[in-house]
Amino acid sequence: MKMKRFIAASAHQAMEQVNDVLGPDALILSNQKVREGVEIIAAVDYEEELLSSTPASVEDIPPGDEAPGEVAPATKKDRIPMTAKDQSDDAESHSLECMHQEIQSLRNLLEAPLSRLVWSEMERQQPHRAALLARMTELGLHPVIANRIANQLEDIQDDEQGWEQSLSILETMLPVADDELLATGGVVALVGPTGVGKTTTIAKLAARFALRHGRRHVALVTMDHYRIGAHEQLRTYGKLIGVPVSIAGDEEELRVILNQMSDRKLILIDTAGTCQRAMQLSEQFAVLNVEGASIKRYLVLSATSQMAVNDEVISAFSSINPERCILTKVDEATSLGGALSVLIKHRLPVAYMGNGQRVPDDFHEASARRLTAWAAALIKENGDEQSDETWMQALGATEVGTNAHAYC
């Protein structure tokens, strides 16, 4: 057996020396920290039966020199065969990882009781603030936004008065678009993930515009080639409203259709539902970059989706620069705070909201007052039972859906 000792400033550098001198099949007999850095003893041309023998001491082997005779590791751990090629993580990284896991375990162990303790103290010293934070968390707001609102209220003496003031502040924080689509028209593509209600929303927009300006000024285009029955669904809506429906398979077909429909005031394009985790999302929607046509993108979000999901959707679709947002399924949501929180975070203006399947009745221009009033009404509808988790969320002790720092 040929055995050598290597000393370097770091385990990574020492392993590189082992690989260079002894090759990738070298056996790591031991590694330890020394004053100079890290010491690794490695061997080649070994036989398995020699690993169980009792060797002479290796302490006096100079770095890079061969050891006389057979050498076995001092501990059972060192007797585990491991080649230089197999050892990808050095000792320092392993120690840091162990330390991180221990700290995280301690944090998880202490977080809940400490949060309850802090919350109890707040209830005792600032009862109105505590009640207000809990109520805003029941609204579904991210705790960072709830705390930001509470910080703007001074000397809260009455729970109801503080609640009304909080809703007023929330209204000012909501990015709501003063949208003129139903007044002036344009070319608009509705984009978003599958199942958020893009096709139904297009029908509502078309019907509203037709009622105001006449059916001859509206046209619909579908580019959804993936969902079974997508074309037929839009054709059915088109027949009910009395407007034409065209199918575009690519950018060239879309360009021809837009030229043919250039006399229409409003052209609505229904796109295929796309997963927000799909790679190269912007390339998939490059078909909308029709030369000579200014196509606006409206992102459709579901109020029933979790806060983390809508946050991920907005982040992903930001690559295609949506100008507005339409919030659907408001009537199906158990709370609206999560959706409102991500809109505030991303500063994405909401233009319209849908609250049912009826075309075109269940569709409204968005307003901050209407959204906050609906969100507040859901608390009464769903009751006011609050769990320990709710108290911790109100304190901001736990992150809900997305990174809390992003809301600061």
C-alpha cells in the first residue's frame, strides 16, 4: 500500500492534491483540522483485508511521503472506503450544514412559545393594536402589510374606529387602474394560468362593450389549442353575444386576423392557460408581438388561489409585461387579503373583478372601496374564530405564502 499525507489551507485544496498525486481512486484514510489547515491521509494500491489490520503510527509521515508498511485508519469511521472522486463535500461545509440544522431546530422549538409570549404582552399593553392586527390577519392580509397599516394608526382607543381607519388605509395602498378599455376599446390579450376564468372573462368584456357600443364593434380571437372544447366554448359565447370568433394558430395568422378586423373597436384574444413554472414563458407569448399591432396584456388571477400561488404567477408573467390585472372568482373566495397583498407587493393595477358566472352581470370595474368592503364582509360570513397560528401571523412571526421581507 502506498500512503501519503497532504496538508492544505482547506479541505477542497487538500482533496485536489490527493486527486493530482494519487488519482481519483485514492482511499481517504483520515481527515482532520491541523494548525496549517486541513490534513488528509490517503492511500492507493490497497487491499481490502489490509484495512482491518492494526498498523503502525502514521503521525511521523511527512507530507507527500510514503508510509512504511500497511496503515489502517484509527477509527471505524475512517475505515469506510471513500475515494477522492466520491468525496464532494468537504469537512467545513458539513460542519456548517450541521450547525445550520441545529440552529433551525432550536428556532422551530422556541418560535411558537416566544410568539405567544410576545402576543400576550401586546394584548396586555396594547389591546386595541392586538385586536386590530388579529382582525387584519383574519382578513387574509400578509402580516407585514397588517403591521404597516397598524403603524400608521396613532393612539387607537376604539376597536371599531381603528378597524374603519385600517380599511381606509388599505384602500389607499391598493393599486387600482382607471381603465378605459370598455370606453375606448383596443386590442387586448388575456393571459394567465389554466382555470382562472380567462374565457368567461373575455365573454363578459365583449358583452359589456357590445351593450355600450354595439356588436359590430367587437371581435374575439382564440389561441387556445390545448384545452379540449376551448374553441367551442368561445364560439358559443360569440353566438350568444352576436360577435365573430376567429382562430389564430401562430403569429402570422394572428396578424392577418387583426388586419381583417381593423375596423372593430375592441378585439379580445383568448390565450392558452400556461403554468407559471413553465420555462421561457416570454418566448411562448412572443406570438403576441405582432408587427404594427399594439396588443395589451391583461393578467387574470383567481381570488381563490393561495397567496403564494398568485405571488408566483405575477412574478412569472412579469416577463411579458402585463399592464393590468383582472381578479376573478371573488364570490368563491373565503378571504381576499392574500390576493390584495400580492397586488400591493407587485404594484400590479387591478382593472376589473368577476364575482360569478353570469355574462355580463357578474363583472365590475375594480375599485379599492369595493374590494376592501368585500374582503371585510367575508370575515363576518366565515365567522371570527381565531387560532394560535392567526396570532403569530399577526405578529409577523411566521411567513405566509411569500418571503416577508419582500413586503417591506
